[in-house]
Amino acid sequence: MSDRGPVQFESAARLLRFAVVLGLIYLFLAGVSSLEGGIKVMGADTQERLFSNVSHPIAGLFIGLLGTVLVQSSSASTSVIVGLVASGALGLEAAVPMIMGANLGTTVTNTLVSLGHVRQSNEFRRALSAATVHDFFNVMAVIVLLPFELATGLISRLATGTADLLVGSGGAEWESPLKALVKAPVSALKDGLKSAGFDGNALGVSMVAVGLVVVLVSLISITKNMKQLIAARLERSMNRVLGRGGGLVAIVVGILVTVAVQSSSITTSILIPMSAAGVITLRNAYPVTLGANVGTTITALLAAMAASGSDALSIALVHTWFNVIGILVLFGIPFLRPLPIRAAELLAEIAVRRRTFAFVWVLGMFIIVPLIGVAIFR
Amino acid sequence: MVLSFFKRGESGLEHVAHQTISMLGDARHSFDLASTAVLAGADPAAVGADIRATDERINAAEQQLRSELVVHVAVQGGGDIGLVLGYTLLLKKIERIGDQAKNILDLAEEGISLAGADDVEMFIGRRQQISQMYVEAADILASQDADRARSFLAASRELNAECEAKVHEYMHSDRPGHWAVPRAILHRYWKRIVANLAGIVTAAIEPISSLDYLEGGAADIVD
């Protein structure tokens, strides 16, 4: 009898937390819808001025990267991109490099986590290589797939084809049932802002600002609550990866965990202390990060459920296909598989000898090079 | 295997706790076998393979559980850090107990056998007492019962004092070395095993900062 009390309390707390997560998902979808609505309210001239900078694919790539570094979440930045595509202000073609950039930018979090081990050489070597293997995989995926996409449009065509399969070929007019569910709070926000005297661009900017804040706050809260909800499962899964080694199982574990917590950074950052302590090898951690890359695309797919038209779904699917094809090419082809590992080991080796190199890498990769890229190609 | 992600299961520390108890069971098995070789004349070669295999199992479990403790901290943060450090020490103590069973086996492999000796009943009684302490320690770990733990610790102090007295008695015995030395060594090994069992029970109820230290602050060097 005395044991049942805490167990029942724990079950009730879990149920409550699950209900909170459902509420937060609704809030997140409303945020995406508000973002899309806000852009639509702005005039065509304003939209043109805002997004003319990303017409060059390299500029788009780096803006996607910088935006993700800024919010430290590719889930958030890709959801915003989905909202922009849904509003019609950003074309599918221009959004593809931004999605790839977002994929690159998300690796900053675990690289920063690895810098926490900088004082202990051996730990730092293992932690930094586990973090930067994700950087190198994503960089290599962009190097291989961005030119390929620009030349053939294969990834966007694949994504559009998948979206057509899912919503039918008349997808431009498609409206998700979830869109209707989140209409009420967005309309209420719009009416509230109008009655407060906002109109035109001011109304649009306000709706976008509210949408951005809601998307960010709800995503952070979803991640935090889901991590609590699945902590025991997460721990068991990681132990299985340790027990059974890397490969497909590790990829699937990476996908499942990331889908559950809606954040690849959580999954990959958990690997850093494990790698630093030497309980997981770089070769076993690597496929988990690849799974995290795929798993994190669920958020943009979810965001597309609250957006209008099939282009929103297509750009979300671009994110998924980009990562799946990246894995097929860079992990599936045996002679390419060790390349990100070797690059990460080399970088870690150099950084252990000259610690400043690690900080130069972070600043250069995630801030300086993207800023220079945007300045040149915008 | 991946589908297990969706199934309910024990939490990380619960799994470590269950495995720790299972390791104690293995350690007891080794102790009983090694003692049988010395006290009942069992063939050391026959029990040796089993003892070594059990020891390897204990060592592998220690390594696996250490990794699981790191995973626990990586996933859950530092909230359970006291427990995690406590388990790290506890696992090391169980691993040592496993090694001490091998030390007893070494005596048998040296040709020492007390089977049929005049004082063998005293040795058999003490062996049974210690073997039962493994079970008691495992129960205390599972139940976290502070009262039982205190009784256990009192009993272990008493038994250790008896072992210490026996070691002194044998050291000053007029009997020949080949009679006194194995008995003194066996009591010394028992004393260390009991001290480690007491350390395991202490880890279940005392804060991490006081483990391996006596009440006055002096280091506990018996184990």
C-alpha cells in the first residue's frame, strides 16, 4: 500500500506532462501558422525586400546556418522556413539550401558542449571528435548534395513527388486538417493586434514576431518535457547502443530518440560526455548522430501540417530526403563511410595540441565563414 | 531490439541495482566454491574453472555497469550524482570480493586442505556465516533497510574482530608453519571479504563522503 502512492503520483505526473506536451504542440502549430499569416499580411514589396538576399543558393545556405546557430535549434529554424514557404514569400527552390544550412548549423550545440572538456586532453580528444564527426558529415553532405541538387533538382523533385503522393497532385490548394484547428488562436491574435491599432506591415511584423517567440518557446518546452518523459527509455536505448555497437541499430535509436524529444542537439549532446568518458567509441556514436539528423526532420513535417499548400510539406520533406540520401551516400558507400570519422579525429588531434584551434573552428565554421559567405553572395 | 524503446522497463539506476545484486550472487557462488576446495577437499582444478568464469562475469558486469552509470549521468544530468558515485565504489568492492574468492582458491591450488582437520568444524561454521552475509548484504541493498544495515555492520565488526584475533593467535602459535600459516591467511582473506561486504552495506545507507572512512575520520584500510 505504501508503495502504490508514489507510483500512482508518478503516473499522474507523467499523464499531466504528456497533456502539457500536447498543448505545447498545439501552441507550436499555432506559432507556425501565425508566422505564415504575418508574412502574408505584409505587402509584396516588403516580402521581396526581405527575401531577395537568399536568392543565391550559397547565401541561402549560410543564412540557414546562421539562423540555426542563433536559435541553436534546426527544428525551430526549419519550422520557420516551412512557414515562410507556406506563405509564398520564399520559393521552394530558394528554401532548399537554407534547409541544408540549418542542418549544418544545428551541430554547433554539441561542438560547444565538447569544449567543456578542454582541460583534459584525452577526454577533449574523444569529446571533440564525437562532436565534429557530425559537423563533417553535414559539411560533406552539403558538398556532395547541394551541387547535385542545383544541377538536377533531384532532392526537391523527390520531395515534391512524395508530397504529391501524400496530399494529391492538386496540392497547392491542399489544406491540412490541423491548419483548421489552429485557425482560431491565429485569427484571435490578428483581431487583437488590429484592435490595438496595428495594420499593414506593422501587423505582419507583429504576427511574425509573436509566431517566432511561440515557436521557439514551445519547441524548447516540448523538448524539455519529452526528455523527462522518455528519460528511462532514452537511457535504455543508449545502453543498447553501447552493448550492440553502431550500425543500423544506432541509426534507428538516433531517429527514435530525436523524434521523441524533437531535438537532434539533445541526442548528440548526450553522446559527448559518454564519448569523453570513453564508454562509447567514435565509430559507435557516429551512426547515432546520423539517426538524429533524420529524426530532427519530424519537427518541420509537423510544422507543415499547420501550413497551407503542398510546398510547405515539400520543403519539410526536402529536409528528410536530404538527410536520408546523405546517409545512403556517405554512410552506405563503404569507402566514404570513414571520411567524417577520420576528419573528426584529425581535427581533434590538432585541437588537443593547440587548444585555440577548437575555438577557431567553432567561430570560423559557425560564424565567420557564413557571415563572409552571406556578404559575398547576397 | 529497437522496439524495446517503446516498451516499459526499469530505469537506469534500477537496472544497475538489480545487476549489482546479481553480481553479489555470483561473488557468493565463487566464495562457496573456493571454500569447498579448501575446507571439504573438493578438486581445485574442477572448481577453478567455474570460479574463474564467474570472476570474468563479475568483471564484465562491473565494466558494463560503470558505462551505464556514465550514460545515466549523461542522460539525466547530475541529480543522482551521489548515488552514481556510491554505485561506482560499491561495484569496485564486489569486484574485489570476487578476486578474494580467487585468493582462497589459490590456497587450495597450493595443496592446502583443511578437510578432516580437528578444527574444520569451526572453519565450516564461519564460512557459512560469511556466505549468509552475502545474502543479507544483497537483501539490504534491495530493501535499503537502515536498521538491518546497522545490525549487519555491528555483526561484521564483531566477526572481523574475531578473525583478527584468530590471525594473532595463529601468528603466535607453537604449531608448525604449514599448520598455522594457511589458517592465518584464510582468516585474513575472510576479514577482507567481510570488510568489503560491510562497505557495500555502508554504501546503501551512508553518504558518499563518509564511505571507506571510520567514524573518527581515519581511513578504513581493512578491505
